[in-house]
Amino acid sequence: MASAPDRGEASQAGEPRQDRRLEVSDVTVVEPAVLRKTIAGTIVGNLMEWYDIGVYGYLAVIIGRVFMPGGSPTAQNLFSLGVFAVTFIARPLGGVVLGQLGDRAGRQKVLAFTLLMMASATFLIGVLPDYSKIGFWAPILLIVLKLLQGFSTGGEYAGATTFLTEFAPDRRRGFLAALLDLGSYLGFAFGAAVVSVLQLTLSPDFMASWGWRLPFMFALPFGLVALYFRSQIEETPAFQEAKKLQQEEDSKGPKSLREVVATFWREILVAITLVAAANTAGYALTSYMPTYLTSTLGYDEVHGTLLTLPVLIVMSLCIPLAGALSDRIGRRTVLRMASIGGVVLAIPAFLLMMHGVVWSTLLGLFVLSVPVALYVSNLASCLPALFPTSSRYGGMGISYNIAAAVFSGTAPFIMEALVALTGKALAPAFWVILTSVAGFIAIFFLPESARRPLPGGMPTVSSDQEASQLVEGQEANRDLDVDEVFRQFELDREGSSVR
């Protein structure tokens, strides 16, 4: 199992900083078997959550017809994408409630709950009567179920990133945390594959009348399998240590929502901006692209979904490589490459897609996937490092989900509206550029976290030998500021600001 350290006398609050030195007992050792189980449970669960979100985007055109049969094609698309955006309205509430709960009751329990809620809500969308059966109640109930999805997702990504980063050894955190987004985009790819298989094997009439429900109904058995994997993981060493200190020393414990915002408002703004930049490009590539290819570029519905599938698979496999790169050259460097890529590559990507043939469309999608891979490979490792242990889940829940509500969920709607208002198929590229410019600015305020302990925690390694080597070489380690590690640990224990 993972061993939480016994801090001993070396980290007492009153001790002079210049006399402090890490001991082996201060270092958290996460055994490889425990780490593998944690990675599997987190990734499989995250894959299923984003499968549930992705299938809606791939079926958005059909859903618009089913739940708004009297509208024009443009109105149906905007309705369907607007309902998709509704999912993200509930995410800040889910992030706040589930984030606070995760900082108090534990990361693992909340993550199991979010997965079960998402699978249930997605299944109910699959069995929901359409407009022809219950009239205006159909779109209303669809919105309610999408809100439940959003509430669940509000706690999922923040919790999963918190969970995995707290388990990951410092030197490999970029690579291991990126595996979480590998699961996310494989979830999108899995959703695209399921929808594509159905579109290729079922008649268009059957797909429009009843076949579209099958991917949603599959979510329940898939979710139960993922829940089994997630139930096998244990609580993080960092959380166990924080709870132990709270019980033994009667410390203040996790901050309230108001305290988190008041203390970490700068970190929250940085996180919101980076998430906005990353997810605008990401959701353009995933949830919006089937609608764009079908409605704007004139592809049939099968190609609208199928063309994104190889791009998502290749990009997913590249995400851990970009995460490993950040472990070597730094998170800030890779994120700068992502933001510059978003600015420089957005217009060429959309121009290639607008060329109107399969090869150029595929090439355009691959070009757009470059900044997406560089962005998302770093979010899971750099954002949790903005917050200390006692407020990490809550801080992530607030910042990530505000950005998701304002920018991520609305990205497909905004891009489709820009096309409708301007009549220009190139219009979505400028929204990607604008958010990437904001992301580039935010990186200047992002502290470098590669190879360094998380705030409020002690160094984390994967073996006793590595722990001994770290302690022996701590004075020469350029990535380890021992005084700062102890200072942040004590501030987090006392419920103070970490700066």
C-alpha cells in the first residue's frame, strides 16, 4: 500500500527554517502495485464519464430533430448544442458541493458517487420519451438529465486529477496525470466508435427513430464495470495524512467555499483561463466537430462522426508523451507551445477542413489536435499544484468547472452561432485563437510544478531506495526547496494561505 510519512519532530511549526532537513520518514512512498491499481481505476472511470458526454455530441443533429421536430435545421442544431451547454451550467455547483465533500469525506468515495450518477443519468436519456410522445416535457426532462450529468462531471475531473496527482511520484507526475486525459479522450473516441458502428449497421430511419438511444443505454452496464474498478482503489496518502493531522492536532481542516475563493482567487483565475483555452480547442475537436462537418461542410452524418475517430485515437496516445515531456522541460514550456499552437494553427486547420475532401479534412483535424494534446496533457498535473492538500479538491472543483460552464460547454454553441451570424465557415477558428491568447498570458502567472512536491505535501517517490537517494541528495536538488516544502506543509496544516 501507499505509506504516509510520520513527520516526527523535524516539521514542527516553531523550528527554525535553516535547521530543517528532510528525513526518510518524511517522504511518501507509493508502491508500484498500488499506483497501477489507482491509475486503472481512475482512467477507466474517467473514460466512462467522457463517453457519456461524448455520445451526446456525436448524436447532436439527431437529438435536435427528435426533441425539436418543428424547428429549422439551424434552430434544431442550436437547441441541441444549447442543451449540451446546459450540462456545464450545473458543473460549478457540482464542483463546489462535491469538491468540499471530497476534501472532507475523501476523494475515493466522491469519485464512486460521480460515476454512478453519470451512468444513471445517461441511461435515462436513452429511455426518455421524445417530443412526439410527451410534447414539451421531452426537452424539459432532457435538460434536467443533462443538468444531473453536469453536476456529476463537476466533481469527476477535479476529483480524478486531485486523486491521481496526490498518488503520483513527483518526478513522473506529468506523465501519470496525463494518463487521465488519455482516458478522457479515449472516452470520446469510444463514444464516436459506438455511434459510428451503429450508423454503419443500422438504417438511417431506424437510427433516427430508436437506434440513437442505444449508446446512451449502454452507459449503465459500462458504468457498473467502471465502478467496480474504481471501488478497488484506496484513499490517497496525502489525504490520509491531512485527516490524521486534523484528528491529532485539532487543526482547522478544509476551508469553506468563501475562504477558498478569498485565499486562492489568483490561482483560481489562472486555472480558469488555462482551462478556457484548453477546452475551447478540445471541445471544438470533439463535441462540436460532428455538427460542424455535417451542417457547415456538408458531410453526411456517418462521416461527420467517423472522421474524428482516428484523430481522437492518435491524439489520445500522444497525450501521455506530452505529459512526459513536461516532466523533462517543464509544464510552463509545454503550455506555451500549446497556446502558441492554438493561435498559429487554428486558421490553417479550419481552412484544410473547408477544402471539402476527406484527406484535407483529416489533416485539418490532426492539425487542430496538436495544441489540444499539448494543453490537456498538462492540466491534470499543473492545476492541482496550484492548491494545498486541504483545499485541492475544492479549489479544482471551483476553478475548473467555472471555466467549463462559461467556456467549455458553450464552445460548440458559440462556434455554431458564429457560423450562423457571419455565414463564414472559418469563424470558429477565431474563438480558438482568442482563448489561446488569454491562455498564453495566464502562463506568466503559473508557478512551475514539474518534479516538485505538491503544495502542502511532502515529496512523493515510488520506492524506498528513491526516498533514501532523495534525502541524501536534497541539498543539491534544484527542484527541491526543503524550507519551502516545510513552510507550505505547516501553512496547510494550520489552514493558512500557501504562497
